[in-house]
Amino acid sequence: MQTQNLVYPELQMTIEKAREQNISDERLAVLKPMIEYIQTKIDQGKEVNLNFICTHNSRRSQFSQIWAQTAANYFGIPALCYSGGVEVTAFNERAVASIKRSGFRVSSKGDSNPIYLISHSDDKEPIKAFSKLFDDPINRADQFAAVMTCSHADENCPFIPGTEKRIPVRYDDPKEFDGTPEEAERYDQRSMQIASEMFYTFSQVKK
């Protein structure tokens, strides 16, 4: 039986909603290679390292890292989740606001590319989130799966040093709604989709 670790009450409500979301057969097929990679590493008694990669490491890859690490901790799966890009920008403030609305507790330091500490529980170390290259020293340098969360990075990074497996799990960019009345809703929708898929992924892994 899988252990579910305590998270903040507001976040627990978001997780319950995410786990009720319907995932299409098409998306289940997209997630299958990631589930198989994680399961294989667990079966071999090896570390699970996932590096979620998108061009600017500002929205989708950050959502993916945060939700994947939260899901791994929630189910007691020993995985380390990272994120990176091919250009350094900043963790977009709209995405940060969406994470806060989900129930995470967030603090930050710095200006142009702030470092955010994202907490889902008092019992776990915060997730350190900021825009960085995929091979930044904070990320695992070898023996990891590169999970490509946007088409631009997937198509323009033909070789990623250190990766054991390359897994495309692409998401539409909420950036197109920046500055519109739909902005917050669309960011929350994308975050919810990623939360749903990451929680499904880790729920399928047997310890």
C-alpha cells in the first residue's frame, strides 16, 4: 500500500481535484514511457532523476517539476525532480501566482531571476525554483530522464548530455493568454492538467 504524505490543506483540495480529472487515452500513451522509466529504476534499486526541460524554464517545465516532486513525495516514491531550459529568463510571475493559488507556500529572494522556495509540506524540504539551463549544477548531471515539456526545446535540442532516456511530454503554453482577461484561468488550467498527469504517473509506480 502506498503511503500518502501530508500536504497543506489548501493544496490537498487541489490535489483531490487534480486526481479526479479525466486523462484521455492519447495522453495516457504519452505518459506511459515516463511511468515505465520510473518503475524500471525503482525495480533496479537505483535513483530516479527527472529533468523537465522547456526553452525558457519559465512556465511549463516549472509546473512539471513542482507537481512531479510533490506527487513523488505524496506517494513516497524516491524521485528527484528538476527543471531547466536552453535559455535563462525567470520563473514567470503568472505561473508563480498560479502555484500560490493551488495551495503551495512560496517565498522568494532576488530580482531579475528570483529563487523561489516552494513548499507543499512542513515535513519536506522546499523545492528551489528558478530559471536555469538544463545542465545547471543544481540539476543532476548524469543518469536522468529528460522530459521535454515543449515542442521548441524538444525539436531544437537533439542531444542532451547525460540523459538515459528522452521522453516527450508536451504541454500547450499558457503564455499566449498573457495580458488577457483569461490569463489566470488559463494558467490554472495548465497547472491543473500537469498536476493531474504527474499524480497519475506516480500513482502507477509500485514501490
